[in-house]
Amino acid sequence: MRTEVISEPGARDRPNEDFAGVCLPASGQGGCVVVLDGVTPPRDGTGCLHSVPWFTARLGGALTELTVSRGDLTLREILERGIRRTAAAHADSCDLSHPRTPQATVVLARWSEDAVEYLVLSDSVLLLRSPGGALTPVLDDRLDRLPRSALASDAIADATVRNKEGGFFTAAADPSVAARAVTGTAPRSGVAALAALTDGATRWTEKFREGDWTALLDVVRKEGARALVEQVRELEAADREERTFLGRSKTHDDATVVYIEL
């Protein structure tokens, strides 16, 4: 089995808000991947005493443990319990009703000898590659389908579309959002490799249009996960001044790639 993990902050003077975890149980059967992309908070606060990295570490740790230890639960049930557990850890000290209470996108994948289960919530991405090379992207595209006017400012997005019906959903303090996640199951024999990526890494395809999802995975498979992030950094640096590619609020973003060959 080949396993690669890279998670690089967008800025050296700012903590990485992503979380990446790979677990291979001692039984030697199956495994799991957990990737979170913490949502950078606005300058006027979140109503919470804790940082986004605190939140992603808590939620990521809970999801990793539950995904491995509770094979009887679906991934939606695991996400629900993970959110509930994390919310309970700071409900007494923080305003969890604040629209920007710490939150994150989620990718979960769990495999056994028979099946690969997966879950995606918000704009991180899971790629599944078949033994023959066919690629299946697993996407939650609700954010992409919103009109740009709905995302014109943090205030507008928070009031109208963030974790709201008709908008988009992230893992914050409400466990019911687990029901909104994109989920599915594939035969284990049909998946030779998988990759989980935050949007700081998927910029290669989604923002800079360097190639489709198959081409992106080929870079990771042939050159390594670090090579993909390095290419993204070069593209970002070249576009630093003009910001030619719309939808990129930061010059650099935290970038995480987990690649597994099963």
C-alpha cells in the first residue's frame, strides 16, 4: 500500500487550519482517511474562544476514532456524532449559534475488504480511481451553484446561504448537517486508489485550469502529492498581483493532499 500525506499552510506566519488523518487498524484489514478544511474566520470574530485549528483538531480526532472503532455506524452517523462531541467540548464557553462559529469542510473515506464508503461535505474533494484508470470525482457542488451575489461579502453569505436551506453546509456545531453530506459506497474491487484534497490543492484544476481531475490525480500518482502543492504555489505566485482567476480571495491557501493506493 502506498500512502502520501502533505498539508502545507498558506502562510508561514499563520497556523494551518486543515486536518489530515490516515488510519490503518492493527487488524490489517481496511483503513480510513479524514480530511478537514477549516473555514478561516472573519476579522470581527466567531463568538468562540477557540481557534479554527483547535476545532479541526477536535473534530478530526473524533472522526478518525469513530471511523475506525465504529464500523457499525454509517459515515453520516459518524459525522453527526463527531460534530456533537466537538460542540459539547465548548458549548459552555462559546456562542455556538454564531454563524461563524468554528467550522470545516469534510472528506471521510473508509474501506474494508469488500467496499469503500465515502462522504463529502462542502468544497473539499474526493477522487476515486478504478484499476483501469477511470476516475470518479465525489463533489458537493452546492457552493459552486450559488450566484456570485450571494457570496459578495461575508455578511451576505452568513445571512443568506451559510448553513441554510438553498445554500451550502459545513460541519460546525449543528449535527443535523451530516444528513446534507454527499455519500456513497463503491465495491472495493473497483477502487485502486483514492485522493482527498482541500480546495487549496484543488485550485490546480478548479481555479487555474491546468487540467481535469484525471490530470490532477496523474500528477499526484506520478510525481507525488508534494509536487501538486508545489505547482499550485508556483501558479499562485505568478498570479499574485493581477488575481486573474476569479474566486480566489487569498494569494495562498492551506493545501492538503492525502493519496492512498489500496
